[in-house]
Amino acid sequence: MSGGPNLQGMDSLTAAMQHNIIPDQEYLLQGSILDNQVDVLNHRLRGLCDNVDTGKETFHEKEMVFSIRGTSTQPLTLRVRHSMEQSAKIPWQLRYVGQPEMSQKATIVRSCYDIACSNNVVEFLTELGCRLEYEFVSKGSIFRKGRIKVTVSKVFKIGAALDSLEPVTGSHLVELSVLAPSGNDAVGEDMKNFADQLKPLVMLDKFDLRRAL
């Protein structure tokens, strides 16, 4: 007799994890470009990426970063992201990002889990004891090259009101990322080769925040 859809779902998830087909690692390269050069970069990306016919995707999102202290010395950090566009039918997103691996790989590699959730997730995290560390708004474009996702975004500080935004810098953040199962290190080399095609407009590289602090 079947254990029902919930048990079957757990069996499928367990099998997927055992066969290492769940994309639980993020491969990442980052850089920045001055605001007055963004149009040139977008033109280059339109020529290199796959969505040239449909045009670039755009996004306008608010992101909140929460932390909670457990038994370990390092607090657990969770990110909540949601679209600011009224017409968007995109669910809120809860994201866990682990610490970058210390390695000689071509990109940053870190554990990453994205979960679609309801819009009361902030209340849920607050009830758990999570504390809001900071929040920001990002607005930009998404390009895709195979499984590589390229985002070019402007980051804003939130003022007294949500519609009172102040640019953090005079630059745009540029990120190349891929979500893939662990051990898929060939992805990093593909990303590095693609990043080389964007030079000298933008220099994309590994950037470890722990070394910058």
C-alpha cells in the first residue's frame, strides 16, 4: 500500500540527493562597471547571450537579510527576496547561502538553496528569533548563456520610505552564476571563459568578503 503523496515525495527527494542531481552549489563570479558604461556592456551581452530574440529580462526586487545565532560561533544567514513590480506573479523567495569554499577553483563555490515561499515569511522568521540585519533594493537586467545566468544590477539603500531610494555607489554590480549539483567543477571553467569575453569592459573574478573585512 502506498504511503501517500507526501511519503512518495520524500522518497523522490532522498533518491535525488543520493544520485547527486539536486543543484545545491552556486558557482559565482562578481565585478562592477561604472554607470556610464552599462549600455555598452548590455550591448555586448545581447550579442553573446541566448535571449537575443526575446530581449533581456528585467527585475526590480527588495532583499532582506536575516541572521539567527545557534550553537555555532557563526550566525546562520537567510535572505528573503520579492519583486517590487505590482504585475509580477513571482512567489517570494527564501535563500540560504553558505560560506565560500577555500579552494583553487576558478569561481567562488558555496552551498545555496532557493525556496519559493508565501509573503508571510518575514513574520515566520521573526517568530523563529531571526533578526533583520539590513535590506536593499536592486534593479537591473538578466541575460542567459546556456546555464550561466548574468545579472547587471543597480543597488539602492532604502531611505525613510520604500520609494525613497539612494544609490549605494556610482557603479552597477555584475554577477555570473550557475546553480549545479556539487562536484560539477567544469561549470567554473565555462564561466571563466565567458567572463574573459567581457574584458576589458568588466573584470569578473572571485571575491571573498571575509578577506575584504
